[in-house]
Amino acid sequence: MQQAIVGYHQDAEDDWVAELACGHCQHVRHNPPWFNRPWVTTVAGREAMLGQVLNCRKCDQRAPIDM
């Protein structure tokens, strides 16, 4: 299910985690070649992605919210 990014936080390893409108969280790492998300490395890049959607597998699985 597609869900909008509403915020971010960093986990214990300082990796960025997107907070989704549904209440789930999803890591948004820039780790080429597996994950090509250079926008996550800067404040401006992350802010520009607010409101964009990610596929939330936790919604598809009807998992309880993370936040």
C-alpha cells in the first residue's frame, strides 16, 4: 500500500527511517548498489521527499503501527 512520508528519525545505527502517514516506519538508506537514495543524505533532500509515497509492506500485512 502506498503511504506518504510525514517525517524522519535516525535509528540506533544512525540510519534514516521514514515515518509514514499510516503510523509505520521504513528505513530509507542510501547504500548503493542495493539502495540508491542519495536524497536521504541531506536535510534538503529529505525535506523535498516529504509527502512522497513509499510502498508500505507493513500495511499490506496489516501489521500494528510502529509509532
